[in-house]
Amino acid sequence: MSNDQPYLKRLEEQACELLLRSPRLSVSQVLELLDISDSEFRQMLKGNTEIATLLEQRKDGCLATTPVESKECPVCHDWFVPYASARYCSDACAQTAHLRTSPDAARRLRAKYRAHQTTKARAKSE
């Protein structure tokens, strides 16, 4: 377990760097998300100049922001701001696209619907 400590510490520092680059998150939110105490964060600052630089940029108000581009959903044609590499605006649209492109999925859905209708009709007639 002790062999993993340097790796985990570096991983935590990288996560902190990434989150501090976001102008939408406050420093306290970053610390809370990563479950880092103030003293651990101060230690991190001493050992990692990149984190210290990011904090200075935040304080000076010159933190570089990435422009957000809207994208049109190919299913419902609504505009949305994609998260990561999202192609669709919602899970429902992704499911619809999957049904349109996969004949097996559509066939299974139709069979499930028919079975449900049959069960419903039987229950109604009894």
C-alpha cells in the first residue's frame, strides 16, 4: 500500500490542477470535491508550482477560459452545450439515435411493446 502513496499523491495533484483551471469552481469547492484539508492543500502548494501559478492567475483574474460552443442535436435539432464528446443533448436522444441505427434494438423494442400490449389486453378481458 505504501508503494501507491506517491502515485496517489501525484494523481490528487493532477486532479487539483485540472479543477483549479475551471473558473466556475471556487477553490473551496475544489478542496471539498477532492476531500483535501487546508493543511494538505498548503503542502501541495509548496511542492507543486503549477498549482501555485494557477492560484496566482485566479487571484489576478487572468485565468484562461475555454470558449464553449453550442452544438445541434442530430435527433431533436435542439441546441445544447456538449459535455466532453457528447453527440446528443440527452439520454433519450441517444437512445432514439441508437434505435434508428440499430435494427436489432428497434426489433427488440417493438417486441417488448407488443408483449406489454398483449399482457394489458389479457388483464383487461379478465
